[in-house]
Amino acid sequence: MTNETTLNTSIECVLFDLDGTLIDTAADFVVVVNQLLEEHNMPHIESALIHQTVSDGARALVKLAFQIEEEHPDFSSLNQRLLDLYYEQLVTTEAALYPGLDELLLKLESNSIPWGIVTNKPEKYSIRLLEKLELSSRCSVLICPEHVSERKPHPEPILLACQKLQKDTERTVYIGDHVRDIQAAKNADVIAIAAAYGYLSADSKVEEWYADFILQSSTQTESLLNLLKFA
């Protein structure tokens, strides 16, 4: 009988994007975007629109909510206020690991396969989120914009993660829900996996990202890793 904690894979390192790939964080952003709109006596916007925009970051959410560009005189203050509200929201976060991923992380850990996070989310917010979800001590490496000179889609963040974990790129996978994640993975020469279950915009065409594999559900991740076997 097969040990249920065994992963039958040749993969030696699993790296995730954070929002929309490893953790479903959209509920927190729905709360804080609408809080900010309320502060300016503006109506709430549809949750679905916020979901589709989360992976593009706070600036994109401000543009969406207020229909302004970064050149607008109020943009900077609105963006900072949104970030402040989000940091406060993380105290009682509604975020959670995507289905099946806690079980996968446990199996990775029991098989001594390190997993980590490579994100464009600033360190301050990433750390608080991971602490609240009790993932900090489990995550083997966290790479945020503060740790690199170039963000994704540049390969530097993924390459730095591999370097810190002392793992070869050939047996590393990177999973992300944005085209820049796949570009970064390709540029770093790791296996590029698209999370089609994440925060995709309405016009996203995942098949045109040229990922090595596409996950339609987070619950498929373990099965896919077990398919990746090398001589």
C-alpha cells in the first residue's frame, strides 16, 4: 500500500506566487477597497471586478475603484490609504490557502521538498499574512520586491529563491496566476505552471501564456507534480 504522504515526483523545489496562487486573498481586498470607497462617499463596486484585479496590485485596485490614473493628484494618497487599510485588515484576515494546498504543503514537508514564495507583494504585507495563516515557519524562502533589484517578469526573484534553497532550476517549478509569473519562470528556466484558478482578468487567455502546464484547479497540483519524473 502506498504511503499517503509520499510524493512520487522528481521535483526538488516548489515555488508559488502568493495572491491568487497559493492563498486566496481576494476577500480582504473586497473589504478594504469598499472601505476606501465609503470614506469618499462612493458606491461599492462588484466583488468580481476586484477579484480580477488583485494580482495586478494595489495601484491597479485604486485605478479600478476611482477610475483614475497614476498621474492624478489624489492617486498617491489613495494608494497609501488602501495599503494602510489592508495592513489593518490582515489582523483579522479572511484569506486562506486554496483547496488541497495545505495537504500538498504537508506532503512536501514530510518528503523534505522545500517550498517557497516568490511574490511582487511587499514584504511587510506578505509576512503579516503568512504569520496570520501560521505559514511563516513552514515556508522555506520568501522573496519580495525588497530583496531584488528587478521584479517579475524578470527572473531574478525566482533565481534568488533557488540560490537560497540551493536547488537547481531544472527540477524547480514555479506556479503563478499572471502572465508575468510564467514569463519569470521561463526566463529563470524553471518549469512554468499557470494557475488558471487564480485572479485572471476577464480577457486573460491562459493558453497564450505558453506555460509548460496549466492547472484549472488548485486540487490538481499534487497530481501534476507526481507526473513530473525525470531520469
